[in-house]
Amino acid sequence: MNQDPLAVDPAQVPSRQLASGARMPAIGLGTFGSDSVSGEAIAEAVLDAGRLGYRHFDCAAVYSNEHLIGPALKKLIASGVKREELWVTSKLWNDKHSEKDVVPTFHKTLKDLQLDYLDLYLIHWPFPNFHPPGCDVNFHDPNAKPYIHESYMKTWRQLEKLVDEGLVRHIGTSNMTVPKLKLLLRDARIRPACNEMELHPHFQQPELFEYVRAQGLEAIGYCPLGSPGRPERDRTPEDTSPTEDPVILGIAKAHGAHPAEICLKWAAQRGQTPIPFSAKRRNYMANLRAVVQDPLTDAEMTAIAKLDRNCRLIKGQVFCWKENQSWEDLWDVNGVITPA
Ligand SMILES: NC(=O)c1ccc[n+]([C@@H]2O[C@H](COP(=O)([O-])OP(=O)(O)OC[C@H]3O[C@@H](n4cnc5c(N)ncnc54)[C@H](OP(=O)(O)O)[C@@H]3O)[C@@H](O)[C@H]2O)c1
């Protein structure tokens, strides 16, 4: 194992200790190809990245590639990486929240990934709805629902059952807000271990980030590079790009690094777990090395902390439960759950 000169010793990669005592590698490989990278190419990247030192993989049923990633994980394990060294996350999609759907949907993911347990299973979004893959940003599902806490708890109870059965080591949330998490933490029998949320230098979410950490949850940061390859439907004219920020460019120059690497160093040093996507060996290896070598100085960390622009890139428009509704309603911007 790890004969390749490019390989990074997984023991050198920082990790986060969860409330359970388990350790999660503090960088993962994202597996959503933004509709432009094939599932086959992503599965190949998973296997190669695993051989080169990645241990954490962020999957989801809605990425439609778990059946391809499964064989890659199997080969990785057959090549000598122990299952217990891996951290595999998956997520329950929005059209599978109903009590009867959760367990069968989970088993489909487990079978596709060719595993007998998951390290982390997340509720992908707190809103039940259906939309066809790749649909336009203006698509509206007439049956879309707002956040209804009683319904969310019914879904959560099914996740708790999966933990009881030893099929999932940890359960968690994604795309939550402080008021929604407060209710969940009040009512959960098994607490969420992690919250997956958009996090990059232009969207630092300080209040939610601090809340998550104060509650003993780990913050997993998606779009850590500002998702430069995201689909057209997820772009608006107001969006900004952290990898083009002059401060990031200046720090990158000082480190002889790509701006993407600076975003990842910042993320890992701030205490979140970035899950950058790439299916290009040069890039995914640079990303892993970024969190192992050549840390940012305190002054650089402070300079990046000042770059927050509250620029949310993944707004979730298609998950609105009413027609012509502002996407901001999804995010409880007034500090209370937006009424139905
Ligand atoms: N929970 C959720 O709701 C949610 C939402 C969105 C995403 N996610 C997860 O988060 C992961 C990451 O998000 P993302 O893929 O949208 O955004 P991202 O990781 O911020 O950006 C990925 C893009 O950055 C480029 N890139 C990667 N490393 C690079 C490097 N070293 N130098 C230059 N460019 C580089 C990639 O291009 P190349 O392919 O050319 O390298 C790709 O286009 C997803 O794959 C998914 O697993 C979760």
C-alpha cells in the first residue's frame, strides 16, 4: 500500500474527534460531479484517491453514482485498506423522508456502496419534496412541504433505529439552521454527530458554525472552493468566487499554492471538515496535501476571516414549498423557522 510517491500517509491527515469518540478524517472527497463528470470517472477517482491516502468519502443517493462507488470501495478494501479506517457518509434524499421509505432507501444505499455499515447517514435537506434530476431552477413541486418538525422527527426516529441496529455509526443533518437544530437537539434520542453546510471564505456562516460546534457537532463544509464547476442552474449574477478573491490570491502566491489549496487550509485550520470535489488526480492530491503541509499563519487566518460576504451559492430555490417564494425562506434568516 501507498507505494506511489504521490501518496500521503493517512496518519498525517488531521482528524476530528466526534462526541462518540470516533475520529473522522478532517478532509473528505466530494462525489457530486455537478452533472458534468461521469459516475465512472468519480468512482475511479474514489479508488485512486483511496490508494493515495484519502479515507473520507462524501456520498449521496441523489448523486446517482453510489452503485459505481461501491465497487471502488470494495477494491480499495481488497487492496488492504481496512474498512474501519474509512469514513463513508451518505444522505437520504428529499423524496424519501416518509417513515416507510427511510429504511429501504438506506438499504439500497448500503447495497450500492457494497458496505455493511455507514459511518454517517444524513438527512440531505430538511424539506420533503420531489424534483426531477437536473431540472430548471424555476421548477416547482406542487407537493413540496416546508419544515414540519413533527414530520422531521418521524424521519429522524428511523435514522435512530438504523443506529440501534448497528447499520449506521452516526447520524446527522445537512442544510439546517439554528432554530431547526434547536428543536432537533431538544427531541432527539440520538443526537446528530455532524451538520453538513455550505462553508467557504465568502460564506463562513459564523453563527451557525459556532452553534454547531458549541453543541458538540462537527461542521462538514460543502462547496469549500466555492464550487467553481457547479451547474448553471445554481448560479446567480450576485455570486462571488473565493478562489478569485484578491486576498486569497495574495496568500496563494506567498505559499506557492493554488487558491483552492488556501481555501482548504483555512477550512481545516478553522475547525471544519471540507469535502472538496475533484476527479482530477492533480487536484484531489493537491487538496489532500493542502491540509497536511504548510499551514496558514495566524495573520493569514485573520485576513481570511474578514472576507465573509454572506454569499450563499447553493440557495435551494427548487425546494421552496410555495410558488414565487424567496429562497431565503429556506434559511430562516430572521432567526425563527419561516412559517408555512
Ligand atoms: N449536503 C449538501 O447539500 C451538499 C451540497 C453541495 C455539495 N455537497 C458535497 O460537497 C462536495 C463539494 O462541493 P462542490 O463539488 O459543489 O464544490 P467544491 O468542492 O467547492 O468545488 C469543486 C470544483 O473545484 C475544482 N477543484 C477541485 N480542486 C481543485 C484544485 N486543487 N485546483 C483547482 N480547482 C479545483 C473542481 O474542478 P476539477 O474537477 O477540474 O478538479 C470542481 O469543479 C460535493 O461533491 C458533494 O459531495 C453537499
